[in-house]
Amino acid sequence: MNGQGELCLRRIHSLLNNFNNIGNLVNIDKFYYDAPMLQVKYFPWVCALVLATQSPGLLAQTHAQKNNFSALTQVVSSTTASALSSSYLSSMLGGMGVFRWRIGEGNAQDHELGGLTASAEESPWSVWGTPVRSSFDNNIAPITSRGYVSLAIAGLEYRDDGPWMGGLSLSLDNLSAQTTYNAGQLTGHGYTLAPYLVYQASPTRAFDFSYGRGVSNLSHQSAGVTSQPRDRRMLASMGVTDIHEVGKTLVMLKASYSVISDKVASFTSSDGTVNDATNTRLNQTKLGGQWMYPIGNFSPFVAYYKLLNDFSATGGLLQPREYSATGQYQLGLNASAGDIFGALVAQYEKDRKQLRAYVGIRY
């Protein structure tokens, strides 16, 4: 066989193998060696067509990666959005304990039902912070994963005697996960910057608004191939929370609408594979309530929310999925003792579950 024929065979093998290993079913070598007349008459024309069409750009497209990294990093965005909402609403209506220190005052504030009100001699500025640890297990095929998201959230907040409260939050995130659908390992770290506003219409009712942007740098390893994409996220939400005393218990009703968008630009993996850009966008309506039973330093609670999802994804060969409607169940415990506070929340949805822990110290 001449050099041009060998080159042509290699190109045909490469082309066929890119289409679900069709090359294993078509014995192109037997065709070439066992049919000399066909080799002389037709193979040169086939070769010319293959070599002419296999430009570098076309070859790159045939090696498109199957990973949709924007779908994989959506867990960081959703965990961040949930933790941020719980953090800034807690000063108004209670709930997840967070450390808050009034600037100019220098002592801890305990937040009971009715929230925090600044007196004339107090500074209207405060700072707050909380660490968050969340484990997740996502079994919604075809892109399945499990692992951990760790967050460190801090905020600068302003509130005077009026009903408005506003602030700016910074969340640092760290991701460690297994991409179980392809036996891979995914790690990442990044940040989200999010301003927020809360309007307290009454001692028990608040409207909240937030908007955030962030970035995560990722590293993925699977089958000896390393990929290092960069995710850019956008978070936006608005909601209303209403809390009521029912005997010795508290019932908190909540309705919210949120948008979570993740975008990963095209990048090249360590084996030379060019990965297409991928985008995911989740528009979610959340309706439900939480029942709490305060007992001294502890407050166990159960919650149920109906989630209505409008999900879209582009790019990649494997398209992620979300259920259009599903229920979310929560079982948790808030606790505090002196300067130490904490919360533990187990959350379950269809084919997805999370366990979140919040632990901190008041000063």
C-alpha cells in the first residue's frame, strides 16, 4: 500500500470511530486489501473525498466532548442562591442562624420573631457571615453526579428605622464531586457577588430581591483526560415570606421566583478535544411552607415546597434534564448555645437529595 492509501485508511478509521465506533463494524482494511480492482477504480476517489473534507475544523467537530459542564456546576449556583436567601432573610424573620455584628456596637444580636430594628444610637451598618457545607446526590439521567459544595458567605448590610434593608454579599465556593455518569472527578472554586434588598411590610412579612454574578474555575478528570473549563453564573430572585404563630409553633409561608443561569465557554481538553460552549438556564417558581417548633435552644422543623421548573440547555452531546414539576421536602434542626449556633437540613426531591449544615460563632 502506498503512503497516500495508508493516510486515507487512518482518516477513514478516525472518522468512523467518532460515530459510536462504527469502525468496529465496517472492515475497511478487508475492503482495501481483498478487492484490488475496487482499490484501483474507486478507492482513490473515496480517498480524495475523505482527505478533502477532513479539514482541521471538521476534525475538531467530530471530537466534540459529551460533558455539559454548565449542568454540572448548576449545583453550586443553586446552593449559593438558597444559602444567600436564608442568610439575609434570617435577620427579618428568623430561621437559619447567622452571625451578625452591629458595626459601632461590638456585641452579638439575637434575632427573634420580628427581626432586627436599629435604635437611634446604633449604627445602621452591620456585617454578617456564615459557613455552609452541602452534600448532594443527583440521579437525574443522563448527567448524574454526587459530592460536596462548601461556601463561606459574608455580607455588609444597611438598615435604619425604615422598612427597607439592603446589603452586598460575597460568597466563596468550593466544589468536590464525582461525575458518576462517566466515572470522572470534578473540582472547582470561585465566588459570587450579590447585592440584595428586603422590604419588611409588617413584623411578620417581608419581600426580598437579589441579583448576583459569579465565576468558578473547574478541573475535571475522566479516562486520563483533563479539562479545565470556566463557569460564569447569574442568580436572580424575588420572593415573599410570611410567618405566623400557631399556638407554640411557627408557620412560615413562602413564594418565590428565581432564575439561575450557567455558561461555560468553548475550551480544549488535554487530549486536544475541542469542547463546545454549553449553557443551562433554570426558571423556578417555589411555593410552600415550613412548620417550626421552638424548644429552648433547639427549633426542629419540617417543610414542603412545590417546584415548577422551566429548564433549557444548549451545547454538548448529552443534554441535562429537570422535572417540570416536583415536590421538595425538608427536615431540619436549628440550634444555638451561647456564642455557637448551627443548623442541619436534609432536603429531598425526586432523584435528587441534599444535606446542608450551617455552623458558626457569634461574637
